[in-house]
Amino acid sequence: MLPEDKKLRAVIRGLPIDMPPMEIISDLATQGFQIESAINVSRKTGAPMPLFMLSMERTEQHKSIFRKVTSIGFVKVIVEILRKKYGPPQCYRCQGFFHSSKFCTSTPRCVKCAGNHLAKECVKELSEKPKCCLCGGEHPPISSDALNPKLRIEAEKAKKQLQKTARIATEPPKTNYWEQRAKNTTPRQQPSANIQPGPSTAPPPPKVNSPEDPTDIFFTT
């Protein structure tokens, strides 16, 4: 076990977001709990949440913080154990799995009404019951109460595997271009063996003088 895993971590709900962490540590010290750190939990956008994460030694005394502490600074609070997040990553844009909202190009799905829009564009009041776009239940799609989320996860995994296979083994073309081109090409005609060669068009050889040629007679005076 790693040293950081030996620490006992807890989450406090109910405190105002502007409460100084040192006041939380000081108040819990008067109740018998030696807190090493208190951190205000923030959203991905950087906005603070009304949650504070505590870190302390894993002792029997500190394990009783979940049932003994009910108020901090005269404010009623709930102390819960910090649970690790299990399951595949979920997109906060389309509520799908195995990818993040940063690279999501799918149609957005609202966490309030399950409509095809972002949650910040929804006109539904927070006091109204939400609708899950995964199963239609009265809870957000990020809740663990979603019915049969495993079926949707397996379906998305099968879809991604099918797309990956399609990219690797593409279907060959139905028509062979080179074979079709060879069929459409006219073969060259070969000369026939029965055709007699025509007269030669070459010029005749030069005429050679013979002894009987009159031009060879020499006249003397």
C-alpha cells in the first residue's frame, strides 16, 4: 500500500464555499480530530463547490469522525468517506462513455431533461426532478442509479470495435479497373500470310555503260 493510501480521507458537505480551511481544521481539533489538510473541492471549470476534502491518519479515533461530527462552526454538516470513482470515463456533453467532453463531437444531451442541448441552455428548474437520457429514470445520467448502464457500455464498446475493424479491413472494389481496361482495349491487327507484297517503291539502280553503247565510241580527228 502506498503512503498516500494509508491516509484516511473524508468529505464534508454543508459548509459555505468561502469558509477558510484553517477554521475547519481548528474546529475539528477541539473535537479531538487531528486533520492534516482541508481542501475546498472545485469543479473542472474552477468554480468552488460546497465540499471540503479532509486528510488525516488512519486511526480508530479518526474513523469515528463519520458518526461523531455533525457540526463545524455551528453549521450542520455531513461527513462522508471519500470513495474512489469506479467505472469507465463518462462524457459530460453527450453522457456517453469511454471519452471526454473535450473531444466530443456527438449531439449534446441535457442532464436535466434529457433533451438534445447542453445543460446550461436548459430552462428546466433545478427544483424539478431530472430525467436520465440513458434509461429515462428520474435521476441524472451521471448517477449510479441509472438502469442497466452496463448494457449501454457494452453496446458502445461493440460499436467502437466494429468501426475499428472496418478501418482495418476495407471492402475491396467490386470492379477491377485494370481488368476492365484490358477488355476495352482493341488488340493490334497482325499482317495476313496470304497477302502478297506490293511493288517496291525504291528507286531503280543506276545504269552501267556496256561496250555496245554508242556513247562509248570515241572520235579522233
